[in-house]
Amino acid sequence: MVEHDIDESEQKLDAEVAPALIAVHPYQKFVSVAVGSDLRVFSFQHGSAAQLSDDTGGHKDSIRAIRYSKSGNLFVSGGDDKLVKVWDTDSWRCVYSVVSEKRVTSLAVSGDDKFVSFADKFGVVYVVDIGDYDDENRATVHKKAVPILSHYCSIITRLDFSPDGRYIISADRDFKIRVTLFSKERLEGAHEIQCFCLGHTEFVCSLAFPRSQDYARGLLVSGSGDSTVRLWDYNSGSLLDTCEIGTKAGLSNSNQKQEDALPAVTDLCETCDGSMVAAAIQRTLSIAKVVSIAGETFIPTSISAASSVPLLWMVMGASSLSATDSTLLARVRVVSGLGADHSEPIVPETSVVEDKEVPGGEPLLQALQGRLTINEEASLTTAEAVKTAMHNLLIKKQYSAERRDFRKRGRNDKKIKP
Amino acid sequence: MLEHDSFSNPTTHSKTTGLPRKRFYRARAHSNPLSDSHFLVPISPAHFENDCTAHFPKFFPNGSKKIEFADIGCGFGGLLISLATLFPDTLMIGMELRDKVTEYVKERILALRASSPGRYDNVSVVRTNSMKYIPNYFEKAQLTKMFFLFPDPHFKEKNHRRRVISPHLLDEYAYVLKVDGIIYTISDVEELGAWMKGCLDDHELFEPLTEEELAADPVVELLSTATEEGQKVARNEGQTFRAVYRRIASARPR
């Protein structure tokens, strides 16, 4: 009888809930939102949702990662259906489809649009050569991926090519960030590790690359479940600075003794001029200063910005837990006033933009959110779903002692005493 | 007659030599390298340096030395004990996943330090999963020797990824090994020996030692004789398969 109860609660947690993702085209030509297996793209040029065409019928299961390439010509998506799709952003046709052995957890595109890299749930990082892209070819081409490195048995939460193109940087759930030399000669294996950036005490979930005049060498910012944002030199792996972002945002309460007292950083994004990094924290958003999103329950699960326009796009959402929800909900908000020139005497205020003022207006919100307005109740259920999603994704499942013994009942070398 | 006492009131150490007795530290031969056991892992090599005061009290905190030898999966510590006296000025550490076995090695080292003062101060053991956390313990190019003696063969093909020598893990071992550092592997399972040799041959950062170099290295002999596994193989007159390679600099442009 006890076993039944354990089964049910386990099943609830086992249902894989995926957080919503947002990505903005570098020149803000498009904004994409991925919720569950649904990929929604809004085109500013046409003022309406873009039609995606894919020979294989799109993604069949939750999408876990989406990115635009630096040039904006390509868009990649991948997730639990073990597929990585590369889309041409002019026609929104799926030009490449890559099969992965395991579920895909993160994606990156190299700066020169020649390589797509993805990581699977088991910690292996693969590379696909897409340098032979031919836009005359109308059919989706199936490509093979080659494994180049791995984090042993660790879910890779974030993958990136360094801006100078020399390294591939991978961050995992076991607090590590690995910087490995990458080049087209190393397509069969990226064996030379440049350094490790070690210092986080919880899963690392996001990376960003700020640019600074004073520091010519590579800067890397990482956000983690330990509620800190850290600054590193990725050539040497040395930790340059740590920001206790949870405390700064005034969110953590030192009197609390609960386990989840520390709000985790859920995503990072550099502003268009690279001078600041925005961090989405489990309850709010922080950009050097704190921007609270008043008036509704909003937990940004993913943030993105164009490199040309000083706006920050945020989304909150998750694929639904219960079968009753038909529309996958995502709430999109925009923050303006970023990337301002600091030499100006008056710095414009960073604030959340009202729905009416959002670029693209109502058609954009309609296309990306699934519906125009989202009432408070729906917001709350989405917020709960989001918390579950982040928890499942990033925190290792802890089994109770009875549950562990129950799972071991099949072993024949050690008898479990009843 | 004295043994009688130890049954009703067992002491874990032998009365005559002061060394711990294996029967009180029995453990399964296999431990799951994929599970995250609840042992403490240092956040970074700099943090581990602080722990080294407990491991090597005569050398830290004012020491300028760093650990140079690592025995991965050191088992009951046979190799480390032999190496400790062969290289008295070098710091070495064993890494082992099973906690009972790690306790045994700890006790053995403490007992040896007590019975032979001035010796065995340079060796210690830590309980950890070296397949996941090696970069947490050692800096880039810190080690000069790494040992993988009689690793778990994981015969089934689906378990091959649990083998301690694999193409991807060699990246990490190459990272912590200095250029010209040596990696020593040995197994009594022919298929595993061939696998390890194959992985090392294919890896661009390792090259095999020549016959002359092998003959000149005093450590090579210890691989098959110093450990309990090795002695068991010799008793059963089994064959061993050795692969000893040197870490080289990459030939690729940076």
C-alpha cells in the first residue's frame, strides 16, 4: 500500500515539464517562443506570426533549447524528441534535421554559421558541420553529428562558442564550466581543455559574454542555482568576481531555514552593447539594479535580447502538467531602457513595457502567447508549473530511504531486510 | 586463543602490527560510478589545497609542494604504500569510491606513520568519484604520474561507458597531467587491456613509451606486484596487459 503512494507521487514529479524559452533575432527581425513542443515565431516585417515549414512535421516533444546564430540567418531548436532542427530564417524552412541518441539539453551555433553544437542528457557534446548550406535545396537534409567531448554523466545545461571563436564552453549541472579549444581541425574530437571555471556551489544554468573596454581578454559571466552570478576570465579559468544576486535583489531572507531559500538564477543575457548582463532570478529580474515586475505573478524562465536594439525580452511559461490545459501558455514581457550610453547625464529608466507599447503590439502577443490576455489564475498555475519544471531540470532527484530500498528490490546480491 | 576475544569484542586492528584488518573493511567489489554519493567534493583545486593540511600534516600549510601522483581506484592501497618509500619527497594521493575501502587505507596509512615515523607522510587517500571530479582536485598540468590498476572491466557493451579509461575521460586526464607525465594502466582482462591501449593510441595527446623507457622505469615493475589484485593474478598464474603512455603536447595550432 505504501508502495502505491510512492509510485504516484514519483509519477507526478517524473512528468517532464519544460520551461518556456524565448529567443530574439540579433537585429530584432523576429522573436521566437518555444513552449512544450510548440514553436511560435513572430515576424516584425510582416507584423504577424511566421509560418514554419518542416518536412518532418516539426518537433514532437518538448523543446529544450532555441538559439539564433550571431548573423541571424539561422535558427536552431532541439529537445526531448531527440532532434535538432536548423531553420533558415528567411523562409522559415527546416533545412537540417539531426538525430541525437539521447534527449537534447542545449544548443549553440558558431559565430561563422558553420557549426551547430548540441549536448545530450548524458553529457556528451556533438558537433554538426553545416558549412555546406545550400539554400537552393528545398528538402530537409538529414545530417550526422559527431561527439567531440563530454562531461561524464552530467547534464549539460548550457553550451556556447566563445565570441572569439576559439573555444567551446560547456556548463553542467554538477557546478562545472569547461572551456575547450575548438576549431575545424578538431571536428573529430575537442581534446584539449583550456581550463575549468570552478567556484559555483550549485548547478550552472546560464552563460553570457559581456564586453568591456578595459578587459580585452575573454570575459564570461555564469549564473547558477547557488544564487550567484560570477565573472570569469575564460582563458585562464580564474574567478574575477562574484555577485550574490539573490541578496542584492532583496529576495533572500537570512532568517529562512527552508531548502529553497536561495532563489536560483534561471537565465542570463547580455545587453546589446555588452556592458551589462541581465539575470533572471526565480522571482524577478535583475539588471545591475532590480526591475520588479509588478502587478502579476511573473517568473521569467528565459530572457533574450537583440544585439542591435536596447530591449530585453522575457518569457514565462511551461508545458502543462495536467492534461486539461489545451493551450500552452507563455507570457511575454519586455523591458526597455537598457544599454544606455553611460556618459549621458540622464540615464533612462529601465522599466517593464506595458502590453500596449510592446513592439509588434497585439499581433505579437497573440502569436507568441497563444492568447492575448492571461488572467491571474492561469498565471498562477503557469507559475507553479514553471517552478516544477526548473526544479526537475536542475536539481538532482533525492529519493527517500524507503524509495531507494524499493528501487533496489530487484538486486540479487544483497538481500534487503523486510 | 587471543582471537577469541576479538570475536566477542572485535578490534578492527591487529594487536601485533597495529595495522587494520581487512575483514572488518569488507565491501562489494563494484561501486556505481554513475550515482552521486553524498561525499564532500572540493569546489576547486584551490579549496582542496586547504584540505591538504589534514592529509599531509607535515607538508602543509606552509608547503610549496603539490600532489604529483594519483592512484585512481587505489583499492586497499598496495601501490601507494610501495611508492611512498620509493619517492619519499613526492606527494601522492589515492582516490577510491568505496567508503569502507577508503577507511581501510586511511587507517593503514595512520598505522604505518605511527610505526615508522618519518615515512609515509607523503601519502594519503580521499573518497571520491574520480570520473566526475578530477578537475576539482588538481590544477592544469599538476600531476606527473597517474595510475589505473586493474580497473573494473564492465563487460557488457552497454556498460562500456562506465569504464574509467574512455576517449572522453582521457581529455580530463590529459588536462591534469603535465606534458611528459606518465599514465600507467594494467589489467588482467585481455579485452579491457586492448580497449585501454586502443583509447590511448587514438588520443592525440598520448604516445606510448618505448621498450627501453619501460625497462628503465622502476615503477613499471610495481604495477603487477605491488597491489593485492596483482598478487592475486600472479598466484593464479594469469596474464596481465599493460599500457604505459606519455602525455605529449598537442601538435595542432592553437
